[in-house]
Amino acid sequence: MRILRIFPVVSLLFLVFSVTANAQCKAFAKADCLPELAPYTHDGNYHAAVLTEGEEAELFKTFYSDMDYRLAVCGEEILPPVEFIVMDASNNILYTNKNANFSRTWDFKLESSQQLKFVIKVNSSSEQGSSPKSGCVAIMFGFKIKK
Amino acid sequence: MLGNRILILLFLSAWVMTGCNSGGRKMKKESDSLLIPRDDAGVYEEIKKAEKVFYTLPSPLESAMLIKSAGAKFDDNLLNPVDNTRNYITNKSMALNLGIYTCDLSFASLYDQTQLIINYMNAAKKMADGLGILKAIEQEDIDRLEENIHNTDVIMDIVSQTYLNSNSYLEDNGQTAIAAMVLVGGWMEGLYISTRLIDLKDFNSNKLVGRIIDQKLSVDILLSLLEDSKGHPAIDEIIVQVNKIKLIFDKVTIKTSPIRPEYDQSTSVTVLKSEVQSDLSQEVFRELAVAVAEIRNSFVK
């Protein structure tokens, strides 16, 4: 009986935590990542997730030859620098921000429209024995007409 | 005492699960292997490792921008009339038409159609409100729109913000199927407007034909996005419809040379250089245009 009483409470807690964590990511994305896109226009799409050290996310998107693009990948301060790798459809690496001091943004344009894949990695920096850190990671795209 | 311990244990479990799982477009599942081309083991291994996978389509704003950049003319007859808002009472129709109206709004914005901009923002607001999306489009957004009605940059910023509010609300509240339908509506409207703006007399020289061919690259992404919500009756219906489009796009060939990234130091921009050869016959185009119109009209009826 006691378990039956506890179950709805835990379900509610789970829901509250889930919505709160996600709302924090949205607020982080809008406050910390969106400004990185200026002077490009944000496309309006939203990609954000809570990642823990050692975890990866991937994103697939088509990019067009008529546009100039800016990618912004932002991690919360609690996380170590977030690495992103850009690949073509055959998994060839085209760019990694590891070679650019983990820059949060990357400006690019294409001679022909392509589908690209982005691998976003939160590398481990915690000392052995300590618990890995988690935080929001936002991935946003800005565009403008190619001049 | 025991009850308190159970409560604490369950509380911590909920916290850990939330911290690890929330916010992602999709958690990896074993069944995802079905989505990956079997002949590309490298990609398959990479994707298996990822905690979250995002499939993203051109947003309505981007679709409208692609149409404008191709030199197309504005035609308000192609837009979904705002009077149709009263017909949309199901979540499916409201979600699809939130995407459609946002695309129409973007299209009107880029061509300085001042009255249409206001009308379509209100239509999109009705759809967002109907879906219970809180604070997606507020009266102050509409007031700001009216105050800046001749400033395209500000209008694009408002459209982008309100669209972000809608899709982030849906994602954050676990309504991924509804979020996917909004994206599908916007994408289909962009494709519909593009196909309707093609005059076969200048088919070979029309830049917009190239942008339509490019949508072949997004069809598989779109299907992967929809597969995330497979089992949802409305999504299952849309998957059948999108598969019809895919079958036609399968007749279009796109051959691309390997991409050569070159960094331009003067602009700090990386140029992804490659050559592409594509082929879309008028016959296949006509087939595509008919199929797209059929699906889009089923969305707006």
C-alpha cells in the first residue's frame, strides 16, 4: 500500500525534474548560445541536451550552396570544453574545433549542397574516483544569403 | 522509516535518470540500427556510440530564404488561407499547419508583404495556442512585428524566436511527435511553394530547380526523424506519405565529388569545395509536383 502511495509522488518528481532540466537547457541555449550566432540569422530550430562527461551527441542536417552558415556549440560552464567534429556523408572529417582551441563557433559555406554530420563530444576531465559532471549542450545554426 | 528510505531511493533514481536522459532529440535504441545503411559500417559504429541523435530539417525560415535566394517571385495564392485556421481542431492538423503557416509567414516576411505578415503571425499563434504551447507567440511579439513591419531583419528575428519557442516547448515537454509534425508541415510547404513556382518553359535555367533537387538530401533525415515517433497513428500516416516522395526522389541522381575543406584566412570562413552533378527530368519533376501537392493539400484541408 505504501508503495502504491509513493509511486505517484515519484512519478511527479520525475516529471518535475525532467521539465526543469529541459527548461534550464532552453534558457541556457537562448541566453548563452543564441548571441554567438550574430550577425547570422538563427534558423529557429532547437537542439539541446543534458550531456555527461564522456557522452556524445550527433546531428544530421542538409546545408545549401546558396547560404553562409555559422554553427555554435555551447556547453555549460561546469563542463569541460565541448569538442565538435564535422563529417561528410562518407564519414570523412572536414573540421574539428579541437584544432581551434575548442572554439564555440564555426563559419562555413558550401560550393554544392551537402548533408553533413556533426559529432559533439563532452570529453572527460574529472579526476578518477570523482563523479562525472553533467550539463546542457546547445547546438544552433545561423544563416545568411551568400554574397 | 523504510518508506522514507524507499522514497529517497526512488527520488535519487528519478534525478539520475532525468540528468542522463533529458533534453535529447532521441535516445539510442537497438532498433536504430535499421535506420543506418548497412554498407557503411563506419557510420553505423559511430552512431551506435552516440547518446543523442538529432535529425534536423531546414526550418520554415530557411526554406523561405532558399526560395527567395533562387530569384522566385511572390505569389500569395500559393499560401494556405488564414481562414482555414478554423478547420484545424486536431493536434495533427494544428501541428502540421503551425509549420505551414510559419513557412508562409517567413515567405511573406521576405517579400515585405506587410498585411500578410500580421495575418500569418496570428494564424501561427492560433495553431500554437491550440496545441497548448505556452508563450510561443505573445501579443508583445505581434506588437513588435507591427512596429517593425518594414524592417525585414527584425521580422526574421521575431519569426525565428517564436519558432524556437514553439519547438523547444514541444521538445522539452516530451511532445516529440508533435514537434516532428511541425517540422514536416514547414518542410512540405517550402517544397510545395517551390514546385508551384517552377515554369517548365525555363526549367533548365531556373535556379529553384536546383533547390528542389537538394531536398532529396533531406528526405532520409525526415524519415529518420519520423521513425523516432513510429507507432504514433498520425506519424505513421505521414511516414506513408513521405515514402511516396522518397520513391520519386530516388529517381533523381546526385553525384558529388569528395569535399575539400579550405580555410579562407581573410574572412575566417571554411569553404567546403566540391563539384556536383544532378539530374531531374521534367517528367520526374511533374510526378514530384503532383505528389507534393496531394500531400500538402491533405495537410491544409
